Amino acid sequence: MDWLNDYEEELRLVFQEGRKIISEFPEPLNSQGMSYLEHFNVFNAESHKNYICYLLPFWLQKSCGLSAEITRQMSMGNVFFMLYFFIQDDLMDSKESSTYERLPLANLLYVEFLNIYRVLFPNDSSFWTSFNRYIAQWADSVSNETASDYFLNDRIKIPYKASPLKLSSTAALLLSGKDSLIPQSEEMIDSVLLTLQMLDDYEDWNEDLSEGSYNCLLSLTRSYLSTDKTTTLTSKEVEFFLFTANGLRTYAELAQDTHRKVMSSSLDVPHLLAFHSMLVMNLQQISDSIEAEKQLLKGGGLFYYLSKNI
């Protein structure tokens, strides 16, 4: 069982159809939209991979009895909605006054997402109630995560930045008559998204530190150092926490706790479990490599040199 390669051909069809739709946007929005799409294209070596976004509908396909066509449509809906929110994040982070160039594109992508889901769910469907709730969760998370320090004080709200992703799982369960599983599905996906954000924040901590962006790992560092959030952390302080104070081990253990919670779910989503296991393993391997490096350094300069060169 492979959570990615099992669906390679399906994903090619999703991105192929996505390119076709975006190419029909008016100029210059079609070329701008294509650029955003390629930035996340799973088949481009240099792209930013948002695997759970593209693949969640496919991971749910068998257990929910979805047709191949519906599953591809939902995956493509996820891609359009991801690009829409990526542009929102881009605009909120940007210090440039180029909003007018991207807002029209964002709205075209939003309409394409709606075109897919309006066919599947009538106006009075509970899907749209969930839609409203997920958008409210997203708005709260992106607006208040820094002031409220959600990683320390209300951790469940960290994954709310990606709450719209849950629309595809909710849709799949509604279409298969498994409405009662929606709360359990939401909880599980939030847990996976939390670990994904934690891994991203480890990789981005230096950049986030310099830009003043909220970051889970930096939040944990502040807590350890008892540093007020109004005081700017230094790189040396973060490195001390990571490499001397075993901070990354603590961080990885939090992810392992989340994995135990995910594994206790009765939902039949083995690919999602495998994906989360991979995320946790990545964090654990990074933590282990830091500990191994420390042990080499304790062994002395010659021992460290030999271990690196033989």
C-alpha cells in the first residue's frame, strides 16, 4: 500500500484537467493561474507538495464507495480551493501593493471550486453548513494564532488554517451516507494537519523568525525559555533549545502523542494513517540525527572527524 504512488495516474488526470480549466481564464489571469498551479504540481520536482490536499479524496474513495469521476472532481475542487487560499495567504503576507493582480484570479478559482460542489450538494445540504464552519475556523486561525499563541494555549486551532480541506472528507461521507462519522473524520484530519504544520514549522523556523511569522516550534522555544512573546527570539536561543536542550526531541514526542491518537481512530483510512506515520517518522529521524551528532561531538574531535570521513 502506497499513499502516493497508488494514485499517480489519477493525479495526472486531475492536474491535466486543472490546467485545461485555468487555461480558459481570461488573460493574463490564465498565465498567472497556471503559474500558481505549477508551483504546487506534484509532478514538478521543484514544486511545493501539498499531498494531503490532492490525495484525501482518493484515500477515502474505497471506504466511501465513491466513483472514480466523483473522486477526481473532489480532488480538483481541493486544488482550486487550495490555490484560492494560497493567494489569500500570499496577500496577507505580502508587503507589496499588487492585490489587484491576484484577487481576480482568486475569485475565478473560488468559482471553479463552487461549480464542482454545487452539482453534488443542493442548497439545503448540511455540506454548506460545514462549509461555513470551516471558513470561520480558517479566518479565526489566520487572524488570531499569534496573539492567542494557539500552539501553547489552544492547539486544535493550529490546523484550522487548513480547515477548508475537510470539505472533501465531509463531502465523501455525506455522499456515502456516513454522516455520523463526520466528527470523527474532522478530529482525525485536524490531528494530521497539526503534525504537518509542526513539520513545516521546523523546516521554516529560521525564515519565520526573521519575518516575525507565527511558528509552532518558536512558540515552544519561547515557552521553554520563558521569553515574553513581545521579545524577539534570537537564532542562538532557538539553536540552544533544539541542539542543547533536546527541544526537538520534545517537539517530536508531541507528534508521536498525536499519532497514538490518530491510530486509535476506527475510521478506515489506511493511506491517511500511513501519511501521518511518515510525517511523525520524519520529525523523529531529524531529532535522532541531532542526538547522534551530539554523541559524536562528545567523543572528541578525532572521533567526530573519522565518523564523518570514513
